[in-house]
Amino acid sequence: MSQFSTSTDIYDVARGWKWRVLRASHSTTTGLIVQAILAKQTAIGQAFGKHCDISLDGTVMCMHRQLGAWHGPIAVGSIQSVRDNLRRLADHCKLGDADREALFEELRKWIRKDFRATSTPQ
């Protein structure tokens, strides 16, 4: 059983992919991530911050608003779990290749710093 909405409008390709993924993932942790990466956080209620960082162990960390106050940074999950949940969401919404790539491009933009990245001298 999917955690995402099965309302028929999320499969309507006439609607933009952003609307479809926001609608399908509403009221889920993945939905909070989608709202954050698309800068569509609600004015009240829970929200994740405008950007995230990836720690050395691969944990996605971001600010979290709850009960009107910002806290954190908190652990959202591993980058693998975030990626896999967004893939499931894209599959669930039956996104095409271009829309799927656009979703993951927005995820990349949300990442401010990846502490796992290392530079090597050339």
C-alpha cells in the first residue's frame, strides 16, 4: 500500500509535475521534502528548511519548523532513503523522464553542502 495519494488528478499529465508531486505527497515526510525543494512550504504547520546539508555519514540534515518555531538541524534520513522515496513518488505519479529529471534537479539545488565530497589534487 502506497503512502502517497491515489487521487486521479495526480495522474493527469495536463497538470504540471510540481503540482502532481505536491498533491500526491501531501501530509508525508516525503511531502515535506518536496515542499522544501520546490520552496512551497506552508505558512503554518510543519516544514523543512530552504536547504539541507549531507553529513559525512550520508545523513540529510535540515532545519525543521514545528509548532511555529524552527528547530535543528535535524536528521531527515539518509540521502539514499530520500532519493529512493523521491523515486517512488515519481513512479507513483507516473512522471516522464524530463519531469523526473526536473524533480531530481530541484533536489540537487536543495543541497547546500555535501560533507562527503572530497577534492583531490590534480
